Amino acid sequence: MPLPDPSASRAVLIGVDTYDDLADLPAVANNVERLAALLTADDVWGLPPQHLTVLTNPTSKDDVLDAVHTAATEAEDALLFYFAGHGLLTVDADLRLALPHTDTERLYRGVAYDDIRELVAHTGRPRARVVILDCCYSGSALTGYMGAAHGIAHRTMAEGTYVMTASAETKPAMAPPGEKYTAFTGELLRVIEEGVPGGPDPLPMDVLFTEVRDRLAARPGIPVPQQRARNAGHAIALVRNRSRTRPAEEAAPAPPPEEITPVRPPVLSRLAGLLHPLLVIAAAVSLPFAVTSSALQGGSDDRCGSWTTPEYGVSGACVGVSDGSHSFMSELDNVSRAIAGANADIPDGAPFVTVALLAPMTSYDDVDIKRIVHQVQGAYAAQRRINQADATPYVRLVLAEPGGWSVEQEVTDQLAEMSVSKEHNLRAVVGFDGYALTNREAVRALTDRGIPAIAGRFTPNEPDDHGLGDRPIAWIMPSPDDQASALAASKAKSAVAERRSILVWDVDDMGYAQDLRDAFREHLGETVRDTARYGYIEDDEEMEAQFTGIADQMCKLPADVDNVLFAGDPTELRDFVRALGNRQCQHREFTVVTGSGAAALHRDSDLDWGALRGGVTVEYTSGAHPDGSKGRVMEDLRNDVEELESITGTVDLTDGETIAAYDATLTAAYTIRRVAGAGGRVPSLAAVAAGLLNVRFEAATGRICLDERGRASGKAVHVLRLDPARRAPRLISTEYPGPGGCG
């Protein structure tokens, strides 16, 4: 991620060094003073002093919360919150940031971190959010300790926020007596002041963290800090790398680095009937990379291709735009060749438009790889059927991986150039996940330029909450609210309505899990008799311990509470099912009900099918399943599968990804051809955007009718159950959250 614009950023620094009843922490005052000086230094960040709020020993919770609210409201690029002082934990292990009058008997005088997290996550629309906590509470008689921080980082996570804390679970943070700074902030300040030799400029947070952690690990008795981030949070950068920016006479002599010229190829060149590979760079750090053109290679396990190598890799992701002549990973080789061939088959001189599938195209996770392959297969299947029809304009398909914050602008700029170029006629992007943070940023940038978008399998309850409202976007799949509404109304699912439930949700996920939790509360709230929360933890054993504790809690519930409403991601659901399979009360049976995020769970090789044969049932909803739609378009897709498999490899419709991408691409093509008229001309972007307001057509998932907000009304919701005998989902029923078939 590039260095955020200081004029559009805000920072709040809170330092408490004097306490009425807790030990004073004189080093904290130095922490705040020096950090403020560095953040405002021109060669570090250059934050204007008026954009920096420093509160020393604030006595009012409202003063702290008002400062964060104001900063979050004003910040358009980056928001930083820093706290140094004592931290206290409630009996529920909730974090309190201690103010001067706070003590162990009066926790209510401290600032509840949940309030800070809520403000950081949901106030304003800063592009990057960073939280740094140097705190915990000294419950021992030893001087120099600030107390035990019980797993603070996973409690402090907010979606799209990077969090760095001074210590790990049960470890105290150190304020060594007599030292100028606390141990953690002291090393953080030294790394900012000195920079990281050989590191990128600016410094991503995880590079900064690694350097701080390594320095602290070398000091005996000093606890090791921890970090948490989701999506592209690790790539957020707030400071320059001084080791690379200081004048040459001040820097240590070093041999000159090999010069690498950044490559920015022309957007798409029609040479010999084929579009050639576009920008391909490594994600997460904004640095020059060596990129050369390469013929499509098959069978390689190199996700980014052997010809793409970052100088200083963090995530190692491959990003860019390809017409199929470059394969983002070996699993996409066959379908990429097919797309390249379909693009080449468009007759010379015939009217055509370009549609981009905007989605992650690389992964090391087997389940994600299958999901990606299925999406691309679905888009290709739609392109193939569209272009077989005797109509124009033809559809040229490209694959667009937006990457993280460090490179997404490069990709969105390139797609925007394609939209105004008569050589390319980009008229829509399709298939994106409405909850994925980096996808959202890319879609915002593209729709700001008038490029229509058609979402894939995930639709937020309220797109406006994610900055995607009032834009030319079509949402063709049911939202979590639609799914929970269909569950509640389903006669076939009367067991859900009659059972008593425990609601289990991820407190750290401010996207899909939060929407699903809210939908469960709205439509099935009367069934809920208990709740259980969990948070994301990197350590697998600690994560497992959370779910084991919830399973033990469930065993103590009344016998009529045998239903679990689970709001979390599929990996966490898998781990929860394993813990439930090992529950103490093996005589009791439980049914876990969740949303469409579980659609690929049956493909997870680590799923405990034994638990599903031992009294645990998993049911989920989906807007796309081959057994749920009986229309002509689904039948066409089914008939195409056998032929597609000989071209692209095995095609699996059961996780819904192929079907959703197929329908998103069909929606784009249907709209484009309808507004193009009988002459088959290439319509304008504005005409396509306006056309989305009146979409009515038959798709594989049923009839798609978009309302004035671009939402598909009355879309079918399929209720499925994982069948351990078949190791596959089985359709239970198909319901509608509103009038069936769009009314």
C-alpha cells in the first residue's frame, strides 16, 4: 500500500502515565511525545500537526471516544489509534483502557475497547485503519509490569483494521524501571527512526512488526508482541523507511542495487487475434518488480509463475489482468487456454465488448483454489454460450485479480483505461465478493468511473454499509437477510423454527458474519436461548480451545436447545464442527445452521465427517445449487458441463461458485445486448448502467428481476444438508424470502 495521504489522514495518541491507585508509568509520556514527533516528521509520514490529536492523562471516557469519533469521521485515507497505559480485563475478559481514576474495583471508569473498535470499524470511511496498543494491567507486586494482556489482539480486531499489541496471551507488557520508553514502544520508535535496511519504502505494518518482534525477542525476559490483520491489513504502511530515504552521506555505504524498471505494458493489444498478458506484479508491497512476457505454462506449481518475483515479498500474491494467455496458477491453465481461444474466435471487425471477472486468482489453500477454478469455469461457460448465439456484440472475457491495497489502483486504472478504449470496450466487471475488503475498494474505484458491476455469490444486507450503495451495481444473489428470512418461513424447515437455539458468532468479522448474525436475530431471534462469541486467533490450539469451550457450554444447556445458528467463516465452521464432534455430551444431537459461506465446506479435506455421523448435522443456505433450479438455463448449463470438462477439466456445480459466476456473466451480457438494440452496436457505459435498472430474464438460478436498488427480488434460497454417506450436500427444500420468481 502506498503511504497514505497525510492531508486526508488522522491519528489519535492516548497516553496515561499517572494513576490514582495503579502504578504510575512515567515512560508512557515519553512514548507519546516521541511518537507524535515522528509521525509529523516530513521524512516519516508528514502528518500535519492539526491532524494529530494527543491526549495525555484524560480523565473523561467521553473525551477519548469523541476524539476517536472526530478523527474517524474526518479521515479519508488512514486512521491511527495508539494507547499506552494500564489495561484491565473484566470478568468476561473484555479489555478496558485504564484512565487516571480507573482501578480494579472501578473498571467502568476505563474506556471499553469494544467502544473504540466500534468507532474505528464503523465511523467514517478511512481506507486504512491501524490500532497499536501498549497496555495491560499489573496485578503483581513486581515493579515495571503493566499487567496481563489476555489475548488482546484477537479481541481488538475490526474488519479492515491492522492491530499490533505489546504482548501475547497471559504475558505482561514491560515498562522497565528507569528506561526512557516502555519496552514495546521503545523498540517501535527505534525501528521507525532507523528504518529497516533492505526493506520496502514505505514500511508495511507486518514488516515493521517483524523487526520490532525480533528486537524484543533478543532481550531476555521481554514478552513478544503480537499482530492481527485480515484481508490486506498487513500491507498497510504509515511510515517511510528511513534507511532508504536518509541522505547518502548519512547512510551506511552499500553496493548499488540492480536497476529494475517497473513494467506498465499497454492495456490490451490485439496482436494475431489474441490479447497479450497485461500487468502482472506481486501484491502487498509497492515496489518495482521484474516482469516479462511468458507463454502459458502448464503443470507448474508456482502460483505466480516463475517469471514474476517480488523484491521484498509479503503476501506473494499475483495480481493483474489477463485475457487467458497468462494463467495465474497452474490449476487455471486449461480454462485460461479456453478463454484465450474463445477471445481469438471473435470474428475480425465484429462488434464486441469486454467483461472482466474480478476476483482472487491465486491461493495456496486447496478449498480456495477449487472455488477460484469454479468461478472462472462459470464465467467461461457463460461467454461460450453467449457467443454461440446469433447476436452481437460478442463478449470478450478477461480475468482481473485486484490484489491488495499496494497494487489495486494499478489494476483498476488499467480496467478504467479499457472502458474508454475503443480497442477494448470494457462494459462490466462481474463476480466480485461484496464482503472482500480489497474487492470492495476496487469496485468503488471502478463504479466511481461509471463502470457497471455485477456481484457474485455474496450480497451484503446493506451494501451502503460497505460503501457500495447508490452505485451501478447489480446484486443477483440472496443476502444473509434473505437467507434467514427464507429459513424462518420454510415449512420444510419447521424444525428450525420450533427448536431452541444458541447463536454462535465471530466478534471480529464485521462483514459476512455480522450480517448473518443480525439476520438470525431478526428472523429467528425468538428461538435463541443463549449466545456464544469467539474471536480470530492465529494459534490453532488456542482457536480450538475456544470452540471446545463453546461445545462444553452447549452440553450444559437445557435439552430443548439443540440448534446452533452459526455466523462465521467456513474454516471456523469446520473447526467448530470438529469440536462439537468431540463434545462431552455424546448422547445429545445438535444441528448447526449457517449461511451460504458454507457452500464449499464439503470440499474441505479437513472436515470431520465422523462428527457428522455422530450426532452433528450441518445445514446451510445457498442461492445457487444444481438441484434447486429446474429452469431451461440451468438445464443448458448441465448439458454444457460434459463438453466443458473435456476443455477446462472437472466442473463441479455443487458449491454454487460456477453457477453464480455463470449468472453474473449472463446478467452483464443480457443487459449489454438489450441496450445495444437490434443493430448490435457497442453501448455506452451509461446505457449499460441504466439497463441494470430494468433487468428481467431467466438465469441458471431462476428468474432475475432487479429492483431500483439493483437487488434481485424474490430470489430462491436453497436449504441443503451435508450428507456424510455421500460426502456431499443434499437439497432439503427451496424457499423464497419474498414473492417467488420476482413476484
